Amino acid sequence: MSAQELWLQTKRIVGSGLVSVRYDVYIFTALIFLSILGVGIADAFEYAAHWYWVGMVPVFFGACLYLEWQAIQHASMAPREILLAQIQHWLGVAIAFYLTFILREIGSLDNQTTGLILLLVLALGTYLSGITTGWLFRLLGMFLGLCLIMVAYMEHYVAVLIASAIAMLSLYHYLAKSVGTIIKDNEQADLPE
């Protein structure tokens, strides 16, 4: 069950008296900003960028965990299951990062290729996390994949990257409104006539 379905279930169970603050837009904006910053660091300082992306793994893990925790607070899922699944997922991403560093150390990869692989692993890990967390992380994974392609093919990609970030935030805002409308429609449909 995705975080969105849990959220819808929670809204139906608890009712309209539930007042909950969702920080999705702030988390999404911060992660996009950190991703753009990472791409810029990768362009200017290849070696430092590797450690930046390693540092992003716990940040993305924390964001996933927080968003799922918000969705399951009032649901019937065990928090331990969610925690274990997220730990396994992001530990796998961290191990893939470590293996990439080993390949670089033995000379199989250069610094630029290592940076691209790290961004690819993070994009894939984020997208796959979105399968359980919800559409927010799938969208973010797609954005990271787009960043990867831009960095690989374009020499002057910063303006395109910023425009892409604005487009992703606009898409997020549109999708969030659509989900809100669906919730309201479902709540009205559940009311007795």
C-alpha cells in the first residue's frame, strides 16, 4: 500500500476533524535544490561531489522515512515494517555507492564516470523508493535521471536544469492539487445522503 493510499485511508478513518500538516512540498523543494547543488558540485569539484552524493543517501532516507511515517501514523501498518524496509532499501543504495568507489579505486572508472554512476544509483534508488512511498519520490527519481542525462550530454546545462526544476515543482503542485481534489470527492461520496 502506498503512502498516498494510506493517507486517503487515514483521512476516511479519522474524519474531517483531523488536522495534519504535510511538509511534502518543502521536502520535495529541498531535495530538488540539493540535487541541483550536487550536480553543480559534480561539475566543479569531481572528487568532492562523490562524497556529497554519499551524504545525500541519509538525507533521502530521512525524507522517505518522514513522509511514510506521516502517512502511517493513523493507519494499521506496523512502523517497524516500514522502518526495516526503508533501511534495507537505502542500505542497498549505500552499498552500491561503496562498490562504485571500489571500482574507481582499482582504476576501472574515472572521476567523471564515477559521479555519473553515483547519480544514476541515487536516481534509481529514489524512483524505486517511490514505489512504496508514493508519486513524490518517483517524480524526484525521474528528475534525478533527467539531471544525469543533462550532465552527460550538455556542456551548459545549468539554465535547463533550473527550468526543469521549476517544471517539476509546477508538476508537483498540479498533482498535489489533483490528489486533494480526489480526497475531497471521496469524502463527499462517503457522506450519507
